[in-house]
Amino acid sequence: MRIHKSISILVPKINGKGYLKSPFGGHYCGKKYIEFCKLNLTFAGTCVDIDGYLSIGFGLNSWDEKYKEGIKEVMNGIVEIFPQCKGYEEIDSPTFWGHVK
């Protein structure tokens, strides 16, 4: 889901139901965060993961020419770090927040 200037992502648990509460470990020194930073993605900005979902800064709007390219780049990086996200789909705001509860 897109929130102003960010991409918000629910990362499914590998075992069981639900989503990871802190996909990067809740702080910037987690292994997954370091792996993500090493991808050196063009369109990814600051990341936050303390609210039950992963929020990645994203400076493009849906009408920007490179929007789809940017989303694809960031999500390919996420799938590389979290393979359980393969086959991701964009969901609307009420559905997203219903899962975060």
C-alpha cells in the first residue's frame, strides 16, 4: 500500500499465520536491514518497521513516469530479503490497516 512518500509492506511470517511485527528487527542494526541497504536501490529511502509493518521511503507519485519501475525495484529487493513476499499484491488502505491491527 502507498502512504504519502512511502511504500508500506506487510511481510508474512514464514511459519504460521500473520505478519512480522518488525521485519528488520525494530532497529537499524538488524541483519535484514543491512542486507536491504546493501542492495543500494535507486528508489528506496528511509525505512521504519516498528509499527507492525515495513515502511520504505519512496519519492515517486503514481503519475510519475518511473513509478512502476520504482515499485518493481523496491519490491524485488524486498522479495530478495524476504522470499515469502513473492507474489505480492497491492491492497487498499482499509484492507492493509485491518491486517495491521
